[in-house]
Amino acid sequence: MVAKVSAFAVLQLVLASSGLSAQSADPPRVWPDEGPFSWPPRATEPSIVADDLRTHVYQLAADSMTGRAAGTRGNFMATTYVASVFQRLGLRPAGDNGTYFQIVPVEGAEPNSPARNVIAILPGSDPALRGQYVLVGAHNDHEGLLSQALDHDALRAFNWVMRPQGANDRPGAPTREQQVRIDSLIAYARSIRPPRPDTVMNGADDDASGTGVLLEIAERFATGAAPRRSIVFISHAAEEGGLIGSRHFTDNPTVSLDSIVAAHNMDMVGNGGVADVRFGGPAQVQMLGARRLSAEFGDMIDSLNAVRAETMAIDYYWDRTNALNRFCRSDQVSYFRHTIPVTYFSTGYSIDYHMPTDEPQYIDYDHSARVGRFVHEIMSAVANRPTRLRVLPPEERDMSAQCGR
Ligand SMILES: [Zn+2]
């Protein structure tokens, strides 16, 4: 954190002395990772690219979605958005009663705004294999609204110094030196813009980023030659309430669970830079679970990564240690408990984790696109293999993560 803040301070000095910020067309930024506050939506292209992700994430994480809490109007609007993209791509509905939606019961849902999984299928091209499925998912809900407004820049200044992993961190009171740094960051913010009281938990990284990548992967598959096996795209409901939507789907599957050969979950794939997380970088991806049920799955991913042009820096630290009980904290758990080989992809916990500052202007869209291209390539390889991934016999499985389910 010290290095991060001092680099930032140097940048301020450079800008102040050179007059660079005055020459720029963009308004001055408080935070070095801050992009524009708005992004006019535009037509997307078949490949998985940063601007398409901007189009999806700026809409899904807009204040008008009111934090997408499961069972609220905002979350309902987000699921409608996801279904509209599936429909535009010509994907086959795979929810209830011929729709894209599977209603997920949650407590306290607003009238006419049920929580919903959004599910679509791209049929495989090989008649002998299209009865098997490769699944990819992300979650469509987040934490809704705060009961009391917080000042955006002041909160981010505090977290910048005190909470590198956002709500995961429970820091004590700042030392005097830390308080000086926090105060100077706030003073800088105040010098270029007014305070911004904020109640919306936008969830741009968590998990509009994964949802955007899901839609980009869907578009990539739908516009190319179909793989041999079929693909299931699923936008899970009510993840934040305890993995409710993924559990509901695996308890009430709309495609037989036996026919799902592998699952891929993406949750928070937008904040993995050098300054965001430990071992971060432009091609970093944290991967969990790949070998827990199928050694072949993990081996295949590593081999593929070793020879592709855009090599990813895979970080297995969280899988090895299960620090912060990480493997048990997203929708992969629901597939794991049904012995479906599943890999969890994330760029990790950043300062905006479960904070009202988790907004679209802080997402690294180039990085998210890289993760998306990687997941798409893995899925293509799994979907086109002559044989299913081999599931390990029970005694060889890694059951070390105690997810209590
Ligand atoms: Zn999440």
C-alpha cells in the first residue's frame, strides 16, 4: 500500500508541475485507475473485446439498477438485460416453460420482481456429443442499497490506505501516518470535485464484470462455428444471499446434471492489476478448483495456456491455501457438490470489494477481455475433446475445502 500511495503522490506532483491535467480533454481524476463515469452503449462485435464489456458493465452496474439485490426491480431489470442479449444472439431458451428464466425463490422479493436464473443453450454441432454440455456462469445480483449515504471519495481514500481487500479487511484505527495519507487523498479529491454521497452498491466488479464476460463469451460462441458439445450459459440469481440461484439450478436442473461435463464460474474479473491485488498484473487470473475433481481439467488448462499466444499468469495461491475460505464463496460450490468438474476464475478481492465504490470506472476492461478470451478457449477445448474429462475416483478427489453443503 505504501508504494501504491507514494507512486500516486508522485503522479500528482508531475501533473501539477507540468500542467498536463489542464491540457487533457478528460476531467481530472482522483484515482489513477479511474475511467469515465459514463459509457454510451454501442453495438457489440463478435470477438471478446474491452469496449463490448464497457457497454455491458456500464449498463448492468448503473445507479438505475439500484445495486441489483435479488428480488428487487433493479435485479429484475438486469436479468431482463441478460435475456435480451441471449435472445439477440439466437440462443435457445433453457429456463422454465420455454423461457430464458428460472424463478428462484428468495425472501422478501418485491412484487413482479422475482429473482431469476437466466439460462440459454447453444446446441453442439456433433450429433453424437451434443447431448453433453459445457457450462459457463456468473451471477446477476449484488448487495442493493446502503441505508445511509457514504461519501465516495472519502471512503475510497480510507480503503486505499487501510483496506486493500475491501470488506474482507477489518482494520483498526489508522495510525497518525496513515491518517495523514487518507486526509491528503481526500484533500486532493475535494480540490477537483465536490463530495459525492453514494448509497448504491453498484457491483461493477462483483459481478457485472463476470456477467459482461459471460455475454461476450456467448456472443463469441454464437457467431462462430458451433463446438461439438452444447454450451449452457447461466446467469445465476441470488449469489450474495448464499449461492441460492446456483443451488436452485443444480437442485432443479433444466439440463441433466450427468450431461454437464465441466462448469466455469466467473465472479469478479475486473480488478486484477498490479496495484489491485497481490501477484496482480495485466494477464493475471486467479484459478480455483480445476484439479479438485478432475486432474485432467487442470492439466488441460495449463497445457492450453502454455501454447496460446496470449499466455495468462495463473495464480494458484488461493486454490492451494483456500485463504479466506475462497473456494466456498461463489457459485462453483453448487456444481462441486454434484461432482461436476468446475473451475472458478477471478481477478481477486480489491479495495472496492463489497463497497459502494465498486463502480464501472474502476474496471480494467482490457484485463477482463483477456480473462474472457481465456475462458472461451478453455470451454472450446473441453467442448471439442473426443472424450469427457475424467472425474477422479472418490479417494483421489481433493475435498479439503469444507463448504458445508
Ligand atoms: Zn460475486
